[in-house]
Amino acid sequence: MDKDRVAGAAKQVKGALKEGMGKLTGDTKLKAEGKADKVVGKAQNAVGGAKDAVRK
């Protein structure tokens, strides 16, 4: 498994946590940061998946 997949998954989790905290506290900035982290994590995970596919 490519390191980008692991890092991407970690960013998705971090983003989900940030988004949840933003919702709980009513902090729209934190909520938006969380959503952005999730998108970046999803993209990085996809890049890692593509790298894995090329290796096979």
C-alpha cells in the first residue's frame, strides 16, 4: 500500500473530526477546514490508489 493512501486516510479522519467539532461548537471556520481536509485526504488517497494500480 502506498504511503499516500495512508496519509490520505488520516487526513480524511482528521477532517471529519474537525468538521464534527465545528458543528458541535458552532464554529463555521473549523467546520469548513474539516470539509477541506476531507477533500484533500480523499484526493491524496486516490493518488495513492493510482500509484498502487500502476505498480501491479
